[in-house]
Amino acid sequence: MSNWRDQALALAGIFQSAVLVERLAKTGNAPSEQLETGIYSLFQTDPGSAEAVFGGADKLLPGLKVSRQLLQTRQHPEYTDCLRYVLSILYLQRQLSKKGDLLSIIGSRLEKAKIQAGHFSLGHENVVSNLASIYSDTLSTFRFRIQVLGDFNFLQQQRIANQIRAMLFAGVRSATLWRQLGGRRLHLLFQRRKLLAATDELIAQIESSNI
């Protein structure tokens, strides 16, 4: 059967990206280390494990905690936008998976962006701008587009808009991993207990190793 631990990690990656999109859109800020985790995941094209996509399970602790809250009970009004982004990312990833031509374009452009990140740094403005342009030229061409809600003053700033697109892109990367591991939207309804148990276990492991 599915590896629930790995699925829980991939799901946390989607939630972490969605929360960052919401924070950037509403406050103009997001923790740099979390942004870098998302960007790092985009460059992992041949990972040895689910953890390797993110550089370690500990990098997903914020996403795991949000995932846990929403798996426990969906009655969380403060996460309405976050949940909408997660479901939109999952839908967008399914559309992308049917487009082999776009997938190959994304792959080759990510290879170039990875070289660029080696010259600068993961969170460098040039790298983020490059990733945002890949997202705009590919995923933003679909009829279905993710509507980001927030403060207009932040949304119209190019730097923040680029970070938002890069995090939506990272969310799609996590959604791709989730599908590869056997994740399905129905699991969020019918396999919540198994995902929640795996998420709880991951959080406990990470927090005990941080003591």
C-alpha cells in the first residue's frame, strides 16, 4: 500500500507553499528559509527519496503543522484561502501532467535556472524572477488560473509577484511528488486518519530531534 509517511511529506510541501502564497499576498513577507525550501524542491529532478526533494523532513515542519490542523478538522476559517490554493494547485498539476510538451520545456528551463542558482543563491531575486517567468510562460497559459487574493499594494510589486509565482510553482512540484507517491484528492477525505497519523509521527520526530 501507499507509503503514508512520504505522502504526508509531499502534502506538507503543498500546504507550505500555499501558506507562503497567502502570506506574501496579504503581508508582503514570508520566511526566507521556507521560500528557499520551495525553490530548492524545484531543482530536485532525480531525488533519492521524498525527503530529498526538500532537503530533509525538518524543512517542512511549518507545512506539516498546517496539514495536521486541516486533517484534524476542516473547520478552520483562517485557512480558507490556503485550502483553496492547495486544491487549485492539485488541479493545475493534473492538467500539467497531460501536457508532455510543456513538461519538457519546464524541465529544460529548470536546468538552466539551477545553474543560475549555483552562481547566485536559492533566494536571489534573479533566480526567483527566472522561476516566476517559467511559471508564467507555462502554467499561467492554462484556461484555469489560480486567483491569488491579498493586498493590492503587495500584489502589484514585481518582487512579491515573482515570489508568489515561484511558490505556486513549488506547490505544483510537491503536488507532482504527491501524485507519484499514489496521492489522490479522495485520500484527503477517506484516508485522513492514515495521513494524520503519519503527519503526527513526522512532527514528533522532527521536534524531538530539535531538542
